[in-house]
Amino acid sequence: MERNNTTALLKQTDSSITAQDIVFATLYSLIVLLGVVGNAIVITIVRRTPSMHTTTNYLLLNLAVADLFTLLLCPGLYDFALANVHLKGFTGDLICKLFAGNAVVPITINVAVLTVCTIAVERYLALMKPFRSNLRISEEKVKYVIAVLWLLALLSCIPDIQHNTYVIASSKYPCKRPWSLDEYFLHKPFIIFTCVGFGVVSSVILLFCYFEIIRGLYFTRTICSESTVTETERREKKKLARLLIWLAVIFSICSLPFSVYFLFLISADVKTVHNNYHTLFEIHRASRLLLFSNSFFNPILYALQSSNYRDGCKLILVSVSAVNRLS
């Protein structure tokens, strides 16, 4: 009965392109274009700057790679184009899983979540427990940590990969996906696991780690209190802490609404969803846009908060202009 009610409502929706569709398509295009350029610059800066070859910067590099693929595979780019396109068989399934559905992009989003949490824990251990070196991630081990993060993200998204399929007979959007108003109720355990684990729990980890770091830096002053720490080192650690705290704040602002939205859907009865379908549909679009915009904001934060990234960006621009002059 629950599925029939929702399916009946979907058949009543108009598949024509609306003003809202154009607005969201434009916003997604801007986010993807600027975000891809920004993350590509971050990747280039870290790779080309030997002084930035540290554990934290390698993790930030991994975050930029995840953000880059998140934007390139962002379904919002393809929703507009595929709304009235009908593909067949293997081609339809492939396009749906790779681009228009939610089969691959959750992997890169979950990698980003795990990376942000790993950075928070790594900084917490480095600043709050500086003499417990056995707990820290060394530059030699960080590549293995990154590989584990990608593996965990892949395993967590197996249901997404399985259940994203192309439905040629669909009266509206051809990609059948768990993270939608017409399918969410068929995948409640998976959605609860993802929203709680990658949305709520990750935000709690970030809140705890950075609360302790802020307390140690500015209130109890237990961080960088050793006499051997120079003023320059203390200032650099505070700058890095500010960057990472802003990274965590933007992450929570962009990610939590999507998780809260789906947890609300899970707890709501089908009649409530049925009666408020159009409102919930627009909220879904807005929260999903916010989720993907996180990958766009991260490079901006690096540029605003880190002089190392600004200097690296200037060097890239100088080298590009020099190449252009020579050619």
C-alpha cells in the first residue's frame, strides 16, 4: 500500500521542464565548473610543493580528489538533460549508475566524510597528545590509511550500486535510486545506517575533536605550551587549526540537512509524505544541492585561510603565464 500510494502520486507529476529545473541546473553547473577548477588547483599545489608533503596535507589532497570526482559525477548535472531521454538496456544502466543515479557518487562523498573525520582525529591526537607518537599517522602510513578510507566507502555503498537501475517505462525520471521520494521506503535500514553513520556520528566526532582543540588553544592553553615551541610554530599550528575547524563547520552545515531530511522521511508516515510531496520534493532538491556544494566550498576555504595554498596558487599562475609567453 505504501509503495502504491507514492507511485500513484509520481504518475500525477508533470515531467515538463520548469523554472525550478532551470535554476537548479544553472546552480549545479556553476558549482561543478568552479569546484572542479578549485579542487584541481589544490591537488596541483600539494603535489608540486615539497614543504606541503605532510600527513595533514596528504589527507587534504585526498579530500580534494574525492571532491573533484563528486562534482564530476554529480547527478544534478544530468537530471536536467535526462529528464525526457529514453535509453535502453546496458547503456541506460551504465549512464544511470555512473552519472544520473546515485551509484558511484556516494562512494566519493563517503570518502570525503571519512577523510574529514580522519583529519580531525589526527589533529586531535597531534595537538592534544603530542607525546603519544604511536597513535599518530606518519607520512609513510598515510597512503595505507587513504586506501582503507576508499575501501570502507566502497563497502558502505554496495546497496547504492545494486539498487540504481534504469527503468525505461518510467513516467518521470528514468533512474531508479534509493535516495529519492519514490524509493526511500524500500531501503530504510540502509538509509538509516548512512544518515546516522556518515551524517550524525561524523558531525559528533568533528564537534568533539575541534571543541577540545579550541579549548586547548585558546582557553586552557595546553596546546603548544612547551618551551621548545617557537612563536612561529605556535602561530602556524593555530592557522592550520582554524582552517580545519572551518572545514568541519562547512561540512556539517552542508551535510547534516540531507541526513536530517531523510531521517525525517523514514520516521514520517506515508500519508504525510503523500500530502506534502511537492514541498518535500523541493526540500530534497535544496538539501542535495547543499550536500554537493560542500565540494565547491572547500578550495575557497583553503584560499581564504591558508597562506601556503595562496602562495602555491600564485606560483601556478606565474608558471602558466610564463609558459604562455614562451609559446
